[in-house]
Amino acid sequence: MKLTYSPASPFARKVRICAIELGLIDKIELVPASVSPDKLNEEYSRNINPLRKLPALILDDGSTVVDSYVIVEYFDELAGGGKLIPSSGAKKWQVKTEHAITQGMLDAMLLCRYEKMLRPEALRWPTWIDSQWERAWQGLTRFESRGDILTRSPLDVAQIGLVCVLGYADFRFPDCGWRKAFPKLDTFHNKMMQRESVKISVPPPA
Ligand SMILES: N[C@@H](CCC(=O)N[C@@H](CS)C(=O)NCC(=O)O)C(=O)O
């Protein structure tokens, strides 16, 4: 299997962490790919993902699996099922919901990043950027104060999604002050960083 990725992508990081935790990483060839809203990567669009997003998993028969969560589901099934995504009951829906929130937080942070980096300054809309950032911040507020995501075990995909959100905040928004605002998230992040999978996938300095 091949996985398109970029070391800066928090979505690709999540998939890599999951692959390591599930013992599948040796079966995967990492293929660097370059995608960006301002560049039409036609080959990627035609052959891998019409949405021009990474990561994408290319299976040995040439078919592709796209969207980081769907790739994690694929890996989880390959590893026997019910490993990082509980297979049934209330826990399953809790983990899927929390993961979906981390996913939306990453989408919102990425939109902020693209808006600031790619959109010409004169065309920027601060209200829109603030609204995206507010969603990510509200997500952090929720995880700081509700539920057992910060302490439960065994490890699940929502916890991995959350550590990727925090790593992306460090990487792209280093002055946002999340550690000071959310001390329990800070403790959680430190604990997660003790895992080899999390430590080795930290994005390289920009
Ligand atoms: N829902 C997708 C989101 C993936 C995503 O947005 N990836 C970014 C890189 S971090 C991307 O490919 N951006 C290129 C673009 O939006 O043009 C997933 O979970 O895989």
C-alpha cells in the first residue's frame, strides 16, 4: 500500500500514528505529495483524489481509499477490527463524534492557514477567519472540560485526532496560547508525546 502524505499535514499525521499503533506501518510506503488550493495538481486529481486532498491510500490493486478517517477505518479492519474505533455501543458513537469534532477543528485551522497564507491581503475577510478560529477554540474548550477523552484507555482515534490538533496549533499558530488556556490539554499532550508514534510524527520546523 502507498500513502500520499506531507510531513506538515495533520490529517496524514493522524493516519501515520494509527498505522504505527496498529502495527501496519511496515506495509505502507509513504509517498510525498504536494497539494494546495492555489495549485491545480491535475494528475493527483485525476488518478488519486478528485478533491485534491491528502492523505490518500493507494491499494495494491490500484484502487484508492480517501479521507483520513476512512483510511483509519480501513487500517482498523485490517488489524482485526475494534482497535482504535470501538466496534459497537455507546463508546463507538462517542469516539466517532469526538473524532468528527477534531476533524472539523483541523479543517477550520487549515482554512485559517490558507486564508492567511494564500489569499491576497486585500481580499481577506477577518470576520470569516475569526469565525473559523473560534470553532477550533471552542473545540479545545469542550475537550478541556467535558468527557473522558483526556484520560481514558485504551487509545482511540479521537485521542489521536486531538493530539494532531494540538500539534498543528504548535506548528502553525505557535502564539495562540492554548497551553496556558487549557492546562488539562497540555497534560494530555505531554502524555501522548511519550508514545513513539506521536513523537516521531511531529511536523518538522517550518
Ligand atoms: N477530510 C480530509 C481533509 C484532508 C485535507 O484537508 N488535507 C489537506 C492537507 S493537510 C489538503 O490536502 N489540502 C489541499 C487542498 O485543500 O487543496 C481528510 O480527513 O483526509
